[in-house]
Amino acid sequence: MSADTFQRAAEKITRLCGEPRDLVTLWNESTEVLARAVPHYWTPCFYTLDPASLLMTSHFHRGLDEFPSEWLVSEYYSDDVNQLADVARSQSGISTLHEMTGGNPSSSPRWHRNMTMGGDQELVTRLRTRSGEVWGALALYREPKAPMFSDGEKHFVRTVAPLLAEGARAALLLGQAREPDFADSPGLLVLDHNCAVESTTPGVAQWLSELPDGDWEIGRLPSAVLTLAGRTLRAAEHSHSGDVTVVRVLSRTGTWVVLHGACLNSTGDRRIAIIIEPADPGRLYPLLMSAYGLTEREKDVTRLVLQGASTSQIAADLVLSAYTVQQHLKSIFDKTGVRSRRDLIGKVFFAHYEPRFRDNEQRVRNDQPIRGEPWLR
């Protein structure tokens, strides 16, 4: 493919990801662009991952409505290469099965699994935002005897991966705003080009009441919302990057709130979508506390184990000795009833993420928003 082809495809994905839309629509529309830039077998496989744990919360693959259970078992219990969490934590964030097996893919159980679907080559890349959060992964395949993925194709995939990550993040927020599951679910506020309120989702009034110097009762928007709207419009006027503007605001209750702004152009007149959410909406820590009674430090260690970190990496991240990490691991194993890190990862996934993974399959079939958090019911 030529550089112009890659550039045009990157610009199209930028536009797709810059305007909030539901996740399945984003994956479907991105599929069409990817097919022209990086020819591949059948269709891509998109995943969402929980940034806190790097465990899967959903997959989307045209023609594969239900992910085989044995594949999930293999992902979290087998000793293999090119697994999603490993790629997500890697320095490059991208790998191919052929490279990871030294040109001998048949040595990998993963290759044999892929071949049952007709896919010989596998390229996996993480979807990580520019702020460093991994929100998903993308896998592309090629049939036997097809050309290997080229350096130019891999460079293109690395280029668009942060855009797809931002798009996935916005889509998950939008789904929670439109059909909230939690008291602190995000809210969506749509303004016209004059910053007049056009529409809101449930819960927006509560969010706005917590921001300083606004008064929802008389229709006065907080200055943080108006400032973000202005920045979003200016960004849209001076750039085609589709970047989402973000601001962090201290609420009246003393907690931090994050506002995301994006320009909507679908009607011809520019409008501004603003999503409001808590600064730390992660569900993993409360889950680990309620399910297993882990201490704060044990939750930190567990999070890094789920991400695939080694003892030395955990020690460095948490500024602990290796001995202290091992003591924490012993306590975690006792509380969760497992004997190894792999068992811990498998237990947390199948107890708290696999139900969400299956629920999201049903949501896709029912045209409902995909959820990005672990199963909390």
C-alpha cells in the first residue's frame, strides 16, 4: 500500500473516532477502513479490556457471535504467546504470531486454534490512549500463503491504535450515559454551536449541580462546561484531528470530575457533546474488596498480577522489596483460594469478567450498549 493510502485511511479513522458513537458502529465502520489499508482474512476481531486489569470485557467479530469457551480457557490458563495482556504490556504494543514463535507458528496452540477458522497469520495490537490507558485490542488475520504483514502495515496499525482506543473509551462512556447502570454513571450533555442545551441523558443535572459556579435550575451552565465547549469548537475549526478535549474539575463535594468534549457534525451544524464522569470510575478495587476482603496493598499487587507483571516489576511499581511482594501474594492466594498467579488470573476472569464478556455478546445481539467494567451483579 502507498503512503497516501495509509494517510487517507488514518484520516478516516480519526474522523470516526472523534465523534462519539456506539461501539459496534465504530467497530463496523473501522472494519471497512482497515480492510482497504491492511488487507486481511475475513474480518478483524476487536476486544475491549478493563484498563485496571487488562482482562477482556467484550469481543466483536462479524460472524462469530459466541466466543468459544475453550479459547477463553486457553487465553488465561495456557502457556502461549501473543496473548492479549502480554501484548498490552509489551514495549511496542504490537506483535505477530510468526515473530513470537521465531517463524514456527505451528509450535503455538494459538496457531492451531486460529487455523480452525482459516487464519494462519495473526497480528495483535493494543488499543492504548495517549494518556496510557489500554481500552482494547485489535487482531488481524491472514490466510495460509498470504504475504506477511509488512513493516508499513504494522506502522499504520500502530498509528491508528491510539485513535481506536480513544474511540472505544468514548463509546463505552456514551453507552453508560445513555443507559446508566450505576449512580455515578457518566452523563451526556449536547450543546448547539451557541452553547445552548440541546439534549441531556439521565443524571446530567446531578453532575452539573456538583460543578462550581453553575445553576442548572435557572439554566446557567458551569464555567468549566462553557470553557470546554469553546475549546472543542476551536479545535474543530483549526484542525481535522478529531481530538477529544478533556478537562479535570474539582467538584463542590471535593471529588474530581472529568469532562470530555467532542464536536458532532452529522447534522451539518456543529454541536458539542460533553460527557461527564468521575475521575476514577474503576470498578476493580471495590470488587476485589467485597469478593475477597483484600487490603489496599493486596489490591494493588493483584491488579499488577492480572496485568501480567513479574515480582520485580510489582516491586518496582509499588516501591516494595521482592520479599514483601511474595508475602502479599501468599496472603492473596490464601484469601482467594488459589495456588498460583495463573490460577488467580483465571479465577478473577471467570468469576468477574467472563459473565460480563457473555453479557456483552447478548448486548450486541440486542443492539444494547457494550459495557467495559467487570460483572458486579
